[in-house]
Amino acid sequence: MSNTTETIMPTERDSRLARESGELLAPLLAAGDGAPVRLSATSMPETELTLPRSAARALLGVLREMGKGNAVTISAVRNELTTQQAADFLMVSRPFLIDELLEKGIIPYRRVGNRRRVRCEDLVRYRETEELEMARRGQVVRDLMAETERLGLYE
């Protein structure tokens, strides 16, 4: 899906600095006012960098993972994906994507000749919806278990 990727392996010092930076960046993003985030480097205080909030959120995710000592790889995803790329993105098989999600109209697509193309934003929306549904189902199961225990039916 990307033509360039780089894996960053943080050192102990990098991890510590990433944790500290993430702790400072998180409250800026939590403010939720939609404004861009401005950063400056101590080595060049006259230079200020303005980041879109979406880039700052991605940066926070990178900092959090590096802060845990994890390696991080950033990969660009095109706006429109082939069915194989879309299936890989959702971690499903291509036949499942086509038969169950595209052809049934769950995820929209367009045709380019005899090929299907899927917008990345539609895949992200679908994945977010599925994650919310899984969380809701998990809560229903927990509620049922609690009720079963309360009634003394769980032994």
C-alpha cells in the first residue's frame, strides 16, 4: 500500500523522550478545539512548525508506542485501494470483502473498467463501526453475566 516505509527502533533514551513528549502532547490534543498544533525546536526557537491535528494525533500514537519501547513503522495508504489492498487493510480475505462487504452494499466502491476501487475513508468508517459494535456486544455479554450471577444462575 505504500512505496516507502521505515521502521524506527527506539533506543532507551528515545523511549524516555517519546514518553515525556507524548505526555506533553496528549493534553494539547485533548483540548478538542480543532486548532492546529504548533511546535518549536529548542535548537531553532525562531522556527515554529504548525501541524494539522490529524498529524499531531498520528504523532502521539507514534510517541506512545516508542515510549513503550516498541518499533514503529509508518506506512502511507492511498485514497483509493484495490480490492486486495482493501482486504489487507481490513485483515479479511479478498473473496469475503467482495462477496460480503462490497456486493452487499455494506462498503461502497466504484468500478474502473472491470476492477473495483474502494475509498480508504469508507474502509476506516467500516472498521470504526465494527469496533464500536464489538465493544457494544462485549458490554451486553458482561451485563448478561452480571445478571446471571445476581440471580444465582451462574454456577
